[in-house]
Amino acid sequence: MFHVFGFPFFLVGFCLYFLPTILAMVRGKTNVPAIFIVNLLLGWSVIGWIVALVWAVSIERVDHFRPAQTMPQRRFCTSCGKFADAGSHFCANCGVAFS
């Protein structure tokens, strides 16, 4: 009789233990292997499990870096406060010469 009722308890316990890893996989996190390792090795302690859970549900920030070559080069006019093209020698708005 223990074997019939023991398996569902084992399955629920297994899913609760690996809940941070499951949530990370569902949310499509890029660091699922690291969350799994923390969950596996430190999940037995309550603090390790909470760290893995917070890491799994945290918002993943992606920095969009644009290299300097793709950014348009602009010159700033100190007289009127407008921007001009990089190759211009005079401000298109007020006509002040760039030094």
C-alpha cells in the first residue's frame, strides 16, 4: 500500500525541489544550466533553494550594445544647442562655425 501512495508524494516532492529549474525553463532564461546546478547542489538548504527561485523568476536584462561604427556621428552646436552632421563646418540652424 505504501508503494501506491508513495510514488505521487515522491513526484510532488521532486517537482517542488526542482521548481526553480522548471520555472527557468518555462520562462526561457538563458542561464538555465547555472540555475539547475545551484538548485541541485544547494537546493537542499532553504537559502540555496530560495536563491535559485529568485534567480529563475527575476527579469533578465539584455543590454543592446551598438558599436561606435554604426552610430551616426553628430556635432553639437554650443550656440543654439542643435546637432549637425559630422562633416559640416557650420551649424545648419544658426550658422556658427565649428572650431
